[in-house]
Amino acid sequence: MLQIKLVILFTVLGLITGCTSFPRIYSGDEIHGWVIDSKTKQPIKDVVVVEIWKLRGGMHVDHTANIHIAETVTDENGYYEFSNWGPRFTMSGWMDRSSPFLKFYKFGYLPAHRMNRIGGRPILDYSESEHSGKKIKLEKFEGVPKEYQKKLGSIYGILQTSHYRSSFDCVWVNIPMFTFEMIKVGEYFRKNRVGTGFPSLTSLPDPGCENPEEILKGYLK
């Protein structure tokens, strides 16, 4: 009943303001799983896992904002879990049908990425991850820092696109563990004299509405 009342309210406001877009309502189910070493099959502790639910729309079809982004970390059994979220409402854009995007990172390993397959998925079903309940394998990296930097470019992209503001979050502020890990690996690359665009505490992309040191104080020890 509450959702119906909110939809009516958004619709009326849209008519009053001249915005005729119909409100969309989205939510996400719980996601859980395990992360293991690809060779030993043993669980990996302290893997940072990020879930991203993207919206597309605006003037450019590929313009992206995040309707929901969160992080967690694996325990001694390699287990991770995200709680369900929503409902959330938007007057513009639509859910990316590959959502949720899952990112897995631990220093010394190659990052892993998972997303939903579009084919065969009901057009209005955006609430589940097909990777929930499954094991994700991470491969240890063997090579020099410069090669590792190239391999991590895809995972760092989470912060690089953080200037696409969502009306629901300040992006990196909601993923302090991941942000801190990117700062640490940036320091590692700089010490090894590898040119890097990875952030420092004073060069976070779009520090936004909060002081980076305040947000990250629990990790800066």
C-alpha cells in the first residue's frame, strides 16, 4: 500500500512540475556466496566484495548512475553476504539488465567480475543475482608490479566512474573498505615506481560531501 501511495505521489508531482516520466520502483534480493583460491580451492579471507546496481538513461543511453552500491568482506570461510535493499524510486533511467555487478578484490590476486546474463531474463525481473549461492574463484597474480597495475585497471574503474552521481548515495563514501584498498595499492605502485592513476587520500575522485579522512579513519591505522 505504501508503494502504491508513493507512486501516485510521484506521478502527481511529475504532472505538476512538467516531468511526465513514470516512476520506477526497484529493489534487490539478498546475495551471498563464497570466494576460493582457484588452485588450492581453499577459502580466501578478507576479500572485498562490492555490489553495484546501475541505472541507465539521461541524454545518453549509456550514461550510468548507481541506484544502490554496497560492500562487504569475506570471513575465514570465504563467505560473504549482502542484505536485500529497497524499494527505491526513480523518475529517470531504468535498471541495467546486467545488474547487479559484483566485484571481488584482494591484494595479490587478480580481480573477478560477475554480472547477470541478459538473454532469457524477464524484462521486469531485476531483483536477483544469478551468482548468489555460488563459489567465486580468484587467481593469484604472479608477475611484476607494472603488469599487476594493468590487471587492476578494471577494478579501479568503480572509483573512476564515481562522478556519475546517484540521487541515493555519494558513491565511494559507501565503499570505504574498497576505497582504502585502492589507496593502499596505489601506494604500492608508487613505491615500485609504476606510473599510476590510483588514488591517494588527497586525490580521491569526487570526494563529494564528506571529508575523506573522516570517512576512512577506521582504516587509516
